[in-house]
Amino acid sequence: MAREKSKPSLHPIEKCPTGIQGLDEITGGGLPRGRPTLVCGGPAARRSCPWSSLSTALSSSRRRASM
């Protein structure tokens, strides 16, 4: 079954680049700014690795992150 292309949003979501190349690529430029992001996956899906890198990058740039 073919998926329909989604229409562009009238109000584009502002993105916040993470500085993690692969994550920024698959999220279309970063995480939504000012919004929570839920990361799901089964056991051993390596969900925590990008967040460890992100929190380190944000703390070194003196920006805030909440996990």
C-alpha cells in the first residue's frame, strides 16, 4: 500500500540541530525546538547513545537540555 505524501505544514516547526550528523539527517534538520521528543525502540536499540552525545555537546556549549 503506497503512502501519500504529506502536505507541507502551514506553520513549519522550527528545528534545533543536535550536532549529531545521523540524527540531524533522519529528523530533517534536528529536533523540534521547545518541544519534547520521545525516542522509542526495543531492548538494545541504542536509544541512550545519541542522548549522551547530545547532552555533552549542549553542556559544552552552555545550552540547556532535559532528559
